[in-house]
Amino acid sequence: MLGVVVTFRDATHMLQQQDDLRKVNAQAEQRTAELNAVIESLPHGIYIATPDGAVRTNRWARTMNGDRFPAELKTLQGALAGEASTETVRVPGHWIRSVATPVLQGGKITGGVAINTDVTQARLQDEALRKSEKLAAVGQLASSIAHEINNPLESITNLLYLVQKSDSIEEMKEYAQIAQEELARVTEITLQTLRFHRQQSKPTRVDLADLLRTMMTLYTGRLLVRRLTLEVKLADSPPVLCLEGEIRQVFNNLVRNALDAMSEGGRLLVRLHRQTNWLTGQSGVRLTVADTGEGISPEIMQHLFEPFQTTKEMMGTGLGLWVSKGIVEKHNGHIRTKSRRGKGHGTVFTVWLPLDGSPNLAAEEDSARCADQQ
């Protein structure tokens, strides 16, 4: 006997699961679309790379560099290798700051993401501020030089008056000899000033001890007028690869600040010695400039290396230390300070510079050497 077996199953639960799955997929697609819209709208270049070499970009990235990641930057490549990094480079037409990090899933690197920002305007503004600080430094130096030259010129004027009044040949010879020494002093100040402002576009090996001796000559009169005691300890050290004009600007700024902090006597210490950076093992030199002024308040110390921060009220531009920090870091060095508020306690600045400068400076030196040999 043949028959039919009919089986009935309740599909309500299955239909509900399918409906829930459709809703989850729709939500996922909506969130993906929202995320894509956010990425496309960001005013930064976004680059998302996978280990197979595929790179996804947003609209801003394509506007800046087309579909390619700037060859001058190594951040995205480093992210794929598991390294987070930040780099600022100049590409044709503008400056770009890139921040990159690896993408991790379950402890494994599945890609890398880099965010590139056009910082051209910020760089131009920084450069304008640095130029204004240089102009201010020139004005302050001119005042110091005028004072230094005026003293021997006054002496010469007095000596000429004595020569006119004297009837003794021996006295006249003595006055003439002193006048000649004073003129030699004016000549020396002039030569040191010319050397002080000699600018170089290429890095060179510089004897920083010699540079400091030259620079301190320009402050002799100021030290005497303010009744300041000068202690200079310059140990022999190898020459440093640097842009001499920029490093001179840093040293001059620190010494000038120390002098300004001591209006009524005190002690200025300038020390230079060789020192190895124990973190990196790099050989370098360390400059210390210390004063016995009234120190810097904790409130100002927190922002000391920011632009427009000054302890000199109407006298300073507030850019000197900011510019100095930028120059030192450009040379792959660092600048530190300690201060204690109160008369006689004073402030200590230290600058450490590697003997071989930064990689960029070393590359420039090699290029200049090759050009000279051709």
C-alpha cells in the first residue's frame, strides 16, 4: 500500500534569523558607508595599506599627491613593518607632516595607516617668526657692539687731548702707545663682529670652544659695567658638524639671556666639554650656561620654549628660546633648563650636540665634499 508522508516544520524562527541577518548586514553597510564618508571628508590625506601592496586613499590624499604615497616619506612603509612614526618632509610645492601606525588584529599586522597633513602655512609662519627673531638679535648685538667700540674711542679722544697739552716727548710716546692699543682693540671687535655674522648655507666642522671665545669677546664691556664675574671652562673637544651661524645664534641667545638676568652683579658660568649621550651612545659636546639671577617662575618654565614666552617684559621678543630649541633639534641635539626662583639662585641651560650632527646635515656635508672634489 502506497501512502504520502507530509512533514510540517515551523519556519518562523528561520525567517526571523534571516530577517535579523539582513538588518545586521544593512547596519554594517550603513556604518561602513558612514565611515567611508568620514574618511573622505577629513581635511587630511588618509592612506590605508595592506601587506600585499594595495593602498586606499581619500579625496584629500588624491588632491595632494594623486593616488601614490609620497616617495619622500617612509612612514607608511614603517607602519607595515610594525613601527609607528612621525615625519615632516618637503615635497614639490609644500611641506607634509605624516603620522603612521600599524593596524593590528589578534596581535598580527594586517596593514598600516598614515595620516598626512599639509603644514606649509605653519612652516612659513614659523620661518617668518625665526626671521623676526634674527632681526631682533641683530639689533641687540649692534647695541652691544656700539658700546664696546665707544669705550676705546673715548679713551683715544682723551689721549689725544693729553697729547695736545703735554710738552714731554716721552709722555706723548706713552699716550700714542696706549692709543694704538685702543685702536687695536677696536679692530679686534670689528673682526670678531664680522666673524660673528658670517653665515654658511652648508654644514662644516666647527670648533665650538673657539666659537665661544670669539663670542665672549663681544661682551667684555657689558660684564665690566654690570660687575659680573665670568668663569669660562672650555675643554678640548672634537669639532662638531653644524651650521655655524645657527649654533652661534643659539649660544649668543643663552649668554645674552643670562646677562639680562643679572642687572646688579652676579656670576656667569660658560662651560664646554665632551659628553656621550648614554641613551644612544652618540659622542657629542655639552654646553652649560649658568647665571646667578633671580631664576624663572614655575609658571613660565612650563611654556619656556614656546613662541612669545619671555621674562623680559618689553625688552624681549619671546622667540629666542623657541628658535634656539628648533635649531638644536634640527642638529639632532637637545636643550634643557633648570631654574630656582629667588635672588642668587639663578638658571642653568644645557645644550647637547652630537659630533656628526643630524643625518640630513651629514648628507649635506658629503654632497658638498663631493662637489669640491669634482
